Amino acid sequence: MVVFLYKKKKILAIIPARKGSTGIKEKNIRLVKNKPLIGWTLELAGSINFFDKVVVSSDCKKIKNITEKYKIDFIDRPKIISSSTAKTDDVLIHTIDYLERKELYFDYIVTLEPTSPLRKKETVVKSIKKAVNKKLDSLICIKQNQELIGKLVNDKFIPLVNQKSRRRQERKSYFCETGVSYITNVNFLKKKKKMISKRTGFLIVDSKESLDINDEVDLKLANLLIT
């Protein structure tokens, strides 16, 4: 595939996929429509010609074997950033440092979580264009949420946001992040060591595209929705 540098920006796609999972054992290699879950993201990433390079960061040999079948580069992730408490920021920084030691430099990173198999190619492309055109520090894909969210305090449910109406249709809309795509400016990441800032943009996606695989119900739903 011929690489097309969007506005002369070198773009790296990173698929972070650690071995462990708190919800589903070996989640990233579970089959969805007879294909490993991570395979859906590998396939999509390989079809986007804005990417100068695509890599998988993982500590799993099985994921490495799958990655090689898609002819995508694999980077061994150290144990220190492979636990359930490891931050994506640290994974991105490790990957950038690794590639820069090989004299490979990039302007933007696109992070594609393997747990979002229903993402659309056009959504990823649109998010890249918006981040580059607006010169954002970063951009996240978000979805609308009208559920009443709260916390438990002294055996009581305390709403985090005061919503007068009990009817969902009359509540204000709030938004939460998804794993569809994160765009990060490399210079910002290296300087601030984080992905989010006051100059983080957004792209709204629908609930189907933003499906995030966390449990067996999500897996069954993905199998039903993917055509």
C-alpha cells in the first residue's frame, strides 16, 4: 500500500494489546466472527494509507504471532508497563522512544484499542484530519451518555450531576470517551507525558461503533453486530 502523508505529517498507529485482562481471559485473541478480536483492528489499520507505520505493543507471544500474520511490526512491551494499572501514556512514550532509537520519527500517534472492533475507517481518517487541521494537542472519540451517573457514599447513591428530570429523554447529554481512536501530537506527548490537555479535541461516534469489549456479553453483541 502506498503511504499518503496527510499535510506532510508522519503518522504512527499504535495498537496496545497486553496479555492480561481483568474481564475476559486472553480477551484480545478471543474469536469474533471467526477472527481474533485484535485482528479486526490490525486489518483496519493496515487499510489506512495515512499511516506511515503501524505497530503493536504487547507482552503476549500469541498476539505477536497474530500480528506477524498481518505483516505488522511488533514491539515487546516491558513488564513494568504491562500490568492492569499501566497507563496508555507510558505505552506510547515507550513506543516512541523505541522507534526514535532506530531513527524513526513521527508527528502524530493514532492509538487504536483492539477492544473496539466496530470502528469505521472513515471515522479514524476524519479524526486524523481534524486533529491535524486544528493543530490540536490531542483528539478523542466520544459517545453521548444520558444515563444518571453517581457514586456510592455511606451506602447511598449520590448523583455526580444534578439532573432534575427522571425521564432520560429530558436529561442533558453528557459524553464519555471511547476506544475508537485517540490522536496525540508527539511533541506534546514527549513534553507533557500525557495525552489529554485543554487543547484536546473530540469527535462524536455512535453507540454501535463505540462498542468496547469488556465481558462475555460484549463479545456476543459484537458477533451479532459485525456483518
